[in-house]
Amino acid sequence: MNVLVAEDDYRVADIHCQYLEKFQDIHYIDRAANAYETLSKLKEGSFDLLLLDVYLPDELGINMIEAYKQENASLQIILITAATDMEMLKKAYLSGVIDYLIKPIALDRLAESIKKAVKNHQFIQSQGEFTQQLADQLFQFQQENMEKQEYPKGIDELTLKKVKGVLQKQSNGMTADQVGKDIGVSRTTARRYLEYLISVGEAKAELEYGIVGRPERKYVTE
């Protein structure tokens, strides 16, 4: 692939370009310092992938995507930005970018984006008929990447699935102690996961009053 890096901070651009050189599937790398220089380079050269910063000095990169696509309909775009507002993310998604990276980006996360772009490029270059299996693989690949979720410290995805699994089986709810015994963890650990599920809207807590003693906190799925 030929890659264009649109980034006005030359130090950041240097880091990206040096990192991109490590990938054997990337043959040529160029750079642009603003939105309209990027457009000019896309008119002059043949690029397969654009690493596009949002906050360029002359225009928001995201506002130029349609113009960039007019120059090259098969151009893949990875948006790189410090913007974390939801409207920017929605606009990026609807514009058809293949990934959205928030600065400062980890290089291993950038590597995932490049690998995704390589796989997409291989598909774009392929010829002949396709099967439903190939279509499923392509769109499932994109969906899996979109559904990847980062969890806060102390929350493991596998344990979380176990907690959700036992909780869903009990419509009347369960205490942290009961959940812990079911999946083989301490009450404290179980409660941490249960409170996390409440924080993301996947569970709620109810107080159950017994005959004597303090009320028990029971968790139920939403």
C-alpha cells in the first residue's frame, strides 16, 4: 500500500512515518502538513491509505473526507485526533473511515489499524466472484473491531462474562456472595464486577429486607 500521512505536527508525523516503515505491506509513504496539501497530493499520486489528523491548520480534516474520496473512491482513511466528543465520532463513522484513533495513540493500536487496512486492501484488489462466506468474513471483521471494548482496571472480560451469565439465570437477583461462590471468586471481587455492570446500565441493585440483620443488596440484570 501507498500511505499518505496528513499531520501538521512534524514530530508526530515523523513518528508515524518511521513506524509505518516497519510494515512490509507498505511500499511508499508521503506526508502533508495541511488539508489542501493533502488534497493536492491525492490528485497527484496514487494512495491506498490516509492517516488523517482532524485539526489541520487550514480546515478540519473530517470536513475534507468527501473531497478526498472524490479523488480516490477506494482510499481508506484512519482518523487520528484528540477530539473525544460524540458528534465527531458519529460524523467519522458515517463518513466511512475505517478506524478512529484518539491521541496520544499507542503504536500497537495503530498496528491493529494498519493490519485492518491491509486486509481491506487485499479484498479491494481481489478479482472474480465471491461467496457469502467471504462477505461474512469481511463484514464480521469490521464488526468485531468496532465491538472491541476496553474495560477499566480490575475488570477482566472473561470474569465479567461469567458474572453476567450467572446473574442472567436468576431472575430474582443474587447477592455478591452468591455470585462469588457460583464463579469461584471472593465476595469483594464479585461485588466489583456487579457494581461495574450497574455503572454501564446492564444491572441494577435492590435492597432485600430480611427478618433480622442488615438488608441485603441483590443484583438483577436490566
